[in-house]
Amino acid sequence: MMTSNDKGGGITVPADGATAAGPKLADRPADGSPAAADPAVTEPVADSADMESEVTESGDAQALVADPAVVAATGAEAPEDDTPEEEPSASTSERSGLEETDREAAKSTAATPTARPGVSHVIVLAAERYALVGLLVAVALFFCFLPASSETFPTAANLRILAANQAVTLLLALAALIPLVAGHFDFSVGASAATASVLCAGLMQNNHAPLALAVVVALAAGLGIGLVNGVAVAWLKMNAFVSTLATATVLGGFIQWYAHGQSISNNISTALIDFGSTTWLGIPRPVFLVALVAAALWYVLGQTPYGRSLYAIGENPRAARLVGISTRGYPLLAFAGAGLVAGIAGVVLTARTAGATADNGTTMLFPALAAVFLGATAIRPGRFNVFGTVFGVALVAVSVSGLTLAGTSDWVNPVFNGGALAVAVGLSTYLRRRSGKAD
């Protein structure tokens, strides 16, 4: 039987004296002494130091796992707080008044319309995303109407040459992009491409190897170089800047030894040369291969859990590790992928030049890095992305081609590449910091 308190306003007490949180009154001893503890429910009290340590570690883990960058990159849900809420000590009338106040506040909030971003905010976001695209269009139009380059720059022949020549640069930029997503530099992609090119051409000239075998060896060399870099950085915890620069230096020496400081151009497969110099549907054939690699990389980085995990590692490695992401295995695969793409670039370079030179690949590296960092300022500002990299390569290529056709001196091109790299690094760093503060 239940009885209610007419004055209390809502507190119900069982008639037999029991409550929801304790034993019946009749079960207590008649002399008023406290009831004996039930041995079936009595548990040993944990050591206070251990309990305090566990609480501290649990709080740190929950704070890091709930990092917005990791939650957005991995799609994981932030852990819920299982700490039970304490019962308020306010009286029943005070609780009723607070509930009434909360209901009125909820009504007023529901009646207030949701704030929408203003037109100026939308314009700023669009400008950040597509400023690089607009700059590319502006530079192209400038050289189209510049008297010194207006006759040759906008022609179809120049566009085909431009697209074919930049196929290697774009592949190197995509190779450098993969470890950069995970927060690591790879300065050996240029040397890896040069090594693959020399091996591909050298096997055909010196060993009369078939084209398929030469291509497979070149790709395997690039993959192996990437694995070595991955082990050094991800497992041995070496600095990526130093270790990959050392790899590039060693590869430069190997190229000089293998090629004897000379060009390799004899017995190159005609099928490979045709692939690098002919067109299909009016478009150079290497462009189709580059488009295929770019599409595959876009899918892997943007549409798979592995790609999202790489972004999480690049933004917060400690939080990524706490949610179960392999901070060793994933970067290792990233460096391996970079080496493989660099090997593809080396084969395309051999096809374009109908041979190989004893160059260490440094001249190809910096335009690729400039394109990657320029790409981090577009499409997804503050984050390295495939489409932004494509537009970055196009901007650098159009600018260099226009300057060359305009009759500028030879020193202008390296100065432009270096200046573009410096500006791109500064802009991408600023955008990443601002996006981190916004989060």
C-alpha cells in the first residue's frame, strides 16, 4: 500500500516503511543500533591510490579519444560519460521551480530560429576553397593575351606538350602527398623516380631485358625504397626529414655508379617510347595513367578507413593511437605507397625521354613539393588533398610554360619554383593552424 504526502508535492512512501533505496524500518533492531551489514553484498574496498590512478588514466584516455580531429577522421563516436549524476539536495519545491524554469527556457530556445551562415561567410569559404583555381585561370588568361606569348601559349600543341611533360611532376607530387597526410616528409621521391628510370632503361640496354621485366624491376625498386623509409621513420622513429634526405643522397650515388655518369638511350623498347610520345583521342597517353593513379589515390585517402586513419595520425598521433589506429603500420604503408608511385613516375620518365640520365632527381622534387603545398590551400584548405595537388601542379606548369614562351631568362624558372614553394608552405601552415583553432 502506498501513501502520498499532501503537502510535499510528489514524494511517495510505501506504507510498510520501506524505501526505494534502503531496507524496511521494521527490519532494523529494536534498540536503535545500526543494521548489520549483509555479508553477501559486502565488497572489499579498493586501494585509494589504485582507484585514483585508474580514474586519472581513464580521464586522460577519454579526453584524447574525444579529440575532434580523430572523431572526424575515423568516424568513431566520442565516449559517453558513465559517471553517475549526483542527486540534488534541493527540496521538492525548489526542484519544481527549476523544472519550470527549464521548460520556459526550452520553449524560448525552440522559438528562436537557427542561425544560418551569412552571405559574406559563404563567400569567404568559397574564396578559400577555389582561390587557387581562380588564380590558375587568371595566369592562363594573362599569358594568352601577353604579346610575347599570345601566339604560342594558347595553342593545342603547347597544351599537349604541357600535359605530357607534367605527368611525371604530378606523379611525384602524388607520391609526396601520401606520407605528408600522415605528417611525414619524404624527400626521396625524386631520387626514387630517377633510380627507377635508370634501372628500367639500364636493364633494356645492358641486359636486353624485356619491357615487362624492366618495368617490374623499376616498380619493385621504388616499393623497396619506400619500405626502407617506412621502417626507418615508423618503426625506428628516425626523423623523416633527415632519413629520407639521407636516402636520396645514397640513391644519387647509386645512380652515378650504375649509369657511369652517362645517359642510357640504347635498346629502349619502342612500345615504351610510343607510350610516352603518342596521343590517344588527342590527349597524351601518360595523362590517362596519371588520371588513373590520381583517382585511385583520391579513393584510398578520402573514401576508405585507411585514408581517414592517415589523416587522424597526421593531425593527432597520440589520440589516433588511443582509438586503436596503428601509428606504425599505417605510416609504413604510406611510405611504401609513395615509393611505388615514384617508381611509376620513373617508368613514365623513361618513356618520355626515351632513356635515362644520371640525374639524382632533385630538380624534379621541388616543383612537386610546391604543388602539394599549394594544393593544401585549395578544395580542402589546411589539408593535403588530391584535387588540390592537381591544381597546384597545373598552376606551376602554366606559370613556368608562360614564362618560358615569353622569353624570360633561365634563372627565372628556379626562382619561381622556390618562391612558389615558400608561399605555399606559409599559406598551408596558416590554414592548418586556423582550422585547428576553429575545431
